[in-house]
Amino acid sequence: MTASSSASARRTPLAVWIVLAIVAAAAGALAAHFAMSPKAASDTAVESFFQTKLPDPSGAELDLATLRGKTLVVNFWAPWCGPCVEEMPELTALHGEYAARNVEFVGIGIDSAANIQEFLKKVPVKYPLAVAGFSGTELAKQFGNAQGGLPYTVVITPDGAVKYRKMGRVHADELRKELPGA
């Protein structure tokens, strides 16, 4: 064996290992992309949502699994949040407008039951409300609300896909575009 063929023979296994390492790294990156994709995160958030049971303002249990199979408008809010309070009458009106279309609204209150009960004396809300306290921000974060700001609205399709997310005050016309037609 000559010196050049001997060096070439040593480089070949090294080249094979380098190629294998590159392929393994690319496969790992691709797997991580799909495992951590927004869809995978949304699927986890939706499933976590449906496994949650929270009290309503009167203390009765609200089992969110009963909402499965409907188009859902999930609104994270608080009585001390100005934009939340501003959007509540529109959400109540939309709830009435879409009730016959298999659309349900649910408000996840980020406050105490007592504060939410006081709020409801001033602002009537016709859709179900749940009291999540400050732990409700964790549920909102699962839906992509990394900042934990309010209000935060999510629309979930009957098959469990997250169709729409919005940080900040939502308007009726925006939601109508995301909800099923007549």
C-alpha cells in the first residue's frame, strides 16, 4: 500500500462518520421541528383544556370536556382588565347570535370567584364563565399567550384544531370571520 492510498483508507471511515453525524443531526432537527411545532403545541393545549374542570362563579363545576365537538371561543379575561370589560357585551351578543350554529363561548376568569361575582352584578354575561384564578394564565400560555396578557381569545374548531388566536381586545367582526356561517 502506498502512502497516499493508506491516507485515503483512513479518511474513508472518517468521512462516513461525518456523513452519518450530519444525517443524524438533520433527522434530530426534523423530529424536533415536528414535535415542537405550533400544531403539536396546539394539540396539547386543546387536550389539556378539555381535561380541565373549573368552578363557575357560583362554585358549581364546569367540565370543559362537555364543550368538545363544538366550535369554541375561549376568552381569557379578568374583571380588572379594561379591554376585557369592553369586549364582554360583544361576546355576549355573539354568543346569542351563534348559539344555534354549534358554537359555544366560554370565559376563563383570571381572578377570584368573589371578584367575578361582583363584576357580573354590573356586566351581565350570558355564556359560561369559569374561575381559574391566576393559574388560568398557564392555560392561556399553552395556547400561545407567552406574555400572559389579557384579554386573550382562541377559536377551536369542532375537531380540536386551534383556528384563531388574538392578544388584546377582540371585535365581533373579527370573530365572525372565524366562526361558521349560517
